[in-house]
Amino acid sequence: MGWVKFLGTAGARFVVARQLRFSAGTWIELSGTQLLLDPGPGTLLRCRKVRPALEPLELEGIILTHKHLDHSTDVNIMIEAMADSGLKRRGVLLAPRDALEGDDPVVLRYVRPFLERIETLEPGKTHRVGAVQIKPVPHRHGQVETYGIILTAEEGQLGFVVDTKFFPELPTFYSGCQLLVINTVLREWNPDIDHLSLPEALEIVKAVQPKLAVLTHFGMTMLRGKPWELAAKASEKLGLRILAADDGMTVEAKEWA
């Protein structure tokens, strides 16, 4: 019944700026509830161009994990589209506090009245949109407030490990997830960059033991390494099903249930 569609899989500024992969968000349907995660550059266009096209009016919620541009540039137009060009008050926005407040918010104040409600992501807090329970997971990503996301519905538990540096507690947060989606920007570890490398992503997969792991959000070193080949080798080595996402790829619930 449920599915996850990767509208874009770009994961670093170079890849995004040159659009070597699309940088749109991830569209999720669980138990009839449709959600959009991290609407980066080109999300609205990709919604209209994929086949079958995705309808923003069917969205019930938008989740913003952090305010960096590759995750947030289309949040305002997607709020407006979800609210029928602002003619209706509908939908929920979940976002970190620093994406909404302070001197540099990314969610414009003029679109906020279009929403039914806005909720701030915070450690230990749970949210519900339609039939889906949403739990934020604190991440460590530079100076911006950043959260991974765990979604729970009748199709199971889905974990989205977004931009973060690795820390020992990280895999334990996602214990029990049947589908694990991991932003994997780097092929090799770089201590100066607060993004996960492929070895760190695989360490998380090995610890969590999901039924299906999907790597996405690729930087240049991952693209040069051919992520589909890297994922296939890792899958064989670990004895777990690991895929590399491609732009437009859909994963159905039967693949992780």
C-alpha cells in the first residue's frame, strides 16, 4: 500500500549547483497519508514531470529536516501548492525552530497562514500527520538544527538518516526500522565534513539490520564511484539488501514489509 519516491538524489553543493542529479525532495505515502520530505531545488517541477505526476493538493504534510538550501528552497512554493495556491488553509509543516525563527528563517511568513498548523521538531517529541506517527532524531550537522526522521504506520517503521556526522549513538536511534534511507554524501570519511561516508553508512546498516537499506543524497565521490555498484558490493558483503537510489525511483512497501 505504501511507497517512497525519490524525486532527487543530489547530495552536495557541487552536485546540486550543476544538477548532476536532481535535488528535489522525497515523496512518501503511508496508510493513505502523503508526506513530502526536504523539498530542495526543483521539487515542484519534478512533482509535475514524473509519471504518474504527483499532486501537491494530496499532500497532508511537509517535513523539513534542516534549513540548508538543498533541503529547503522549495518549501514555500510547496506550502502554497499544498494549499491550492493559498486559496485553502490545509496541511501541516514540521520544521526545526531555526528554520522558522531568528534573523534567517527559510519559511516565509506570508505562506504560514496557508497551513492548518506548524509544529517545531524537538528531541523527544512525537508528531502525527494523518495515519503516520513522526519522531525526530537529533543529528549533528554544522551549526544548523538538524533532525533525522522515523515514520511509523501500518506498513512498518521507516528511518531517514539525513545529513549528519557519525556519532556512536546514531545507529541505536534507528533500531527496529524495516526501511532505512541514508544520506551518503562521501565515498570515504572526511573528518572536516559533517556528512556520512559510505563506510559509516554501512556501519549503521550493519547495526540496524533493516529489511531494505537505500543510499541516497550523493556527492561527487559517490557518483564517480558508481553508487549502484558500490551498493551491490556492500549488499553482497553484508548479506543485507542495499540499493542506491536513482532519480525518480519508487520503493514499494512490499520491498521492506
